[in-house]
Amino acid sequence: MSDVTVLAVASEIYPLIKTGGLADVVGALPAALAAEDVTVRTLVPGYPSVMAELAGAEQVYGLPHFFGGPARLLSARTGELDLFVLEAPHLYHREGNPYTAPNGEPWPDSALRFAALARLGASLGAGLLPGFAPDIVQAHDWQTGLVPAYLHYDGGRRPASVMTVHNLAFQGQFSAALLPALGLPDAAFTIDGVEYYGGIGFLKAGLQFADRITTVSPTYAAEICTEEAGMGLGGLLRARSAVVTGILNGIDTAVWNPGNDSFLPASFSLRRMAGRRRNLEELRAAFRLAPDGAGPLFGVVSRLTWQKGFDLLLGALPTLLSEGAQLAVLGTGEPGIEAGFRAAMASHPGRIACHVGYDETRAHLLQGGTDALLVPSRVEPCGLTQLYAQHYGSIPVVARVGGLADTVIDANPMALAMGAGTGIQFAPGSIGMLESAIRRTCSLFRDQKSWRRLQSNGMALEVGWRGPARRYAALFRELVSRST
Ligand code: ADP
């Protein structure tokens, strides 16, 4: 097999900087693709948390005047990741997260911060550095959507480009007045270019110009090509549907492995589930839940947003309580939803607990200790938490949308008869349907034999990156063979 070299461009990469699943995917794919003879180098912004991990980084290119200040391109290796890092203190050296200031407001210069990343990504892809000529540039999400556009308007040597959509809801739409500052020609401001509803659309640009479009599950790939779920981009995606592919995410089984998880009080496996019970006890203690819960302990590890459907869960709490179940919530998000869970905790101490914050240790404890994990999303491109849950023997209770539809086998009577279920699905997304899913989960929990079966089915699933990496590698090879 021939080697393929990919330059990935992304605004997050685990373990250096993470706000969501994007970072997990960008961090895990390089090692998985290496096994398929695909070499990946990843370009990321030099946020403080990235710079802090770059011992031994070397400058490979100087950019004295780059989007408003001096910048450098660094080359570095950390862990298994080969990185290019755009060090540009005027753009990235700030407290806060990649997208929002400490006060929660979006950075006012987001367009420039990410256009700079995309500009450099396109130049690197086109051969800026002697000896580095990637076959493919893979742009992840709206932050890097301008990569295919720059490649298009630059002309000259052009690697093939892939635009990967992790979440179509985030599109990066900015004022048309920025066009010159972004270094795009006036001619780019057309409906066939970067223009999007009167402004500049970063993701739109990527979808317009990339050779291939991938997204993170087959069902989401179909959903985003519809008017209803296309979020303004459905028409463009329908026009390009021949080049849209859905490839499910895997999980990083080096980080998420119940048999060897340093975040957990006790490791466990399908054959040795005693550790799991100990985690459950520790989890109850950590969340100050009553130790003698009769029903299942449900968990949530998520951004607490409308997209994730947590207003529905707030509405379904009386049912959850009436079934004798408990709930532990870990997440941050919309103030109204956070407040709703805090209020529920105050009214039902020992039964409902909520930790508002981002916390890796607690995330593992929830996966390795809860009986069931709730994912009531309205939209879910792939979703990782239901994959972790299945791998850790927590039964996912999910809305039947996007990647949740593709990764959980509903334990309906037929599936149970065939011994095939791994979780509970519900549709459509409404409080009533979520309530009935919770009731169904609780009644299955009372039938411990069926419950064990669901657990063992989930834990036996192949959810690592090998399968997905093979699919990406095949797509990359096909692209390379076409363009040569
Ligand atoms: P999304 O990317 O839409 O937020 P995913 O399910 O694809 O949703 O990925 C979410 C990732 O973020 C998972 O790795 C999950 O464990 C993690 N996560 C979400 N919220 C928290 C939190 N409050 N603390 C720790 N990890 C979290």
C-alpha cells in the first residue's frame, strides 16, 4: 500500500486543548491512521495550554506580519502527535477557551483567529515548507473552513481537500467587510464562493470548495442534506451529496479502557464486574447521592444545551424520581439548564446531584459507575458519550437521531429475543417519549438477566478507531488516486 500524507487542521486536539468531541477525534485519528499507512501532521493554534506542552519545539517558518502581529510556525512532537503549531501571541495567548473569553462572550476577533489558522493550513498544504507536501488537507469544522477556499483562490499546487463536519450547527458566519482582512479576493464574495446570507460563511466556504465532505455518522450525513436539518446549508449539501460521506467516530481505547483506567477507583471488565459496583458506590459518595438507591443510577456527561435536549430531561425528572431512580449530572452549558439541575438537586437531595463544571475524572467515574447514561439530544452528529457508556457497561438511553441512531441497538422485544440490544432509543424527541424511555430502562433494570445481557453486548462492541480509520484511509486513497 502506498503511503498517504495528510495535513489535518483543527482548533482543538486532545490532550492539549479540548472543549468537545472534536478534540477527541483530532487527537485519536493520527495514531489510528498510522496503522493504515497514512501519516498525519496536525496544525493547531498556539493557545497557552498548547504552548505549555511544547518542549523541544523548533521554529520552521517565520511570519513577521501575520494577521496583525508577528507569528511563528513551530514543529513539535508530543506523545504520539506530530504537530505544527501557529504561535501568534496577539491571536491566541489569552485566558478563556478557544471560542469564548472568560466572561463567556465569543472572542470579537474569532474570524481573524481562525482565518489565520486556515491561511497557514492552506499554505502548508500547498508546499510552504520544503520537504513537506501533503497529499491531502483535512479541515475540521468551521474554524478551518477557509482552507479549501484559500487553496481554490491561490491556484498553483493544490493537495486534495476534505472538509470534515463535526457539527453543522456551528458555521462561523462573519461580516462581509472582513473580506480584505482575510486575504480573499473580491471575486470570492459570490454565492458560489464564500458568501453566505450576506456575510462570509467559513463552513459554507469549506463545503463549497472541498473535494470531499465527511461527517461523523451515516445518519447525520443523510440528515444534513435535508432542508429541515441542513441548518441553511441543506441546499448546498444536497447539490454536493455525491461527495458527502458519513464515517462514525471511534473512541480512544487507550484513554477509555475500563480494564485499565487510572481515573477510576476500580478497574473492571466483562468477567470482573465487582470493580464496577465499587465505582458506583464511590460515585454516589462523590455526588452525595443516597447509598441505597433502589432503581438505576442515571448519569449525564455533556454540554448542557438545548441541542443536547436537557430541557427535555428537566421535564422528565418527576418520572425518573417516581421510578425510584437517581441522577448524577456532570456538565456546563446554558445558564437556564444549569440552574434547572441545581434547583432539582436542592429539591431532591440524595436523589439528584449535579456538578457544574468540566472534569475528566468525574466523566470517567460516571461512565464506569452509572447504570445508564442519558443522551436525549435533538441533534447529535455522532456523539461519543454513548460509545464510552457502552464500552463501560452503562446502558445508553438515547434519542434516535444522527450518530445515536447508528451506534445503539434498541432493546425492543425482538432485539431482546435475539439477545441483541445495547441500549434504549426513543423518538421523536419529546418529554413524553423520554419519560417512556426512562420507564422502559427502569423496568429492564429490574430484570437483571436482560440488563446484564445489554451490558455485555455493549461492552463487546468494537468501538475503537480501527474500523473508522480504515474507512478514512480508503477515502483518502481514493482521493489521491483520482488526483494523480
Ligand atoms: P459534543 O462534541 O457535541 O460536545 P460528544 O458526545 O461528541 O459531544 O463529545 C463530548 C466529549 O466531551 C466527551 O468526551 C465527553 O466525555 C466530554 N465532556 C462533555 N462534558 C464534559 C464535562 N462536563 N466534563 C468532562 N468531560 C465532558
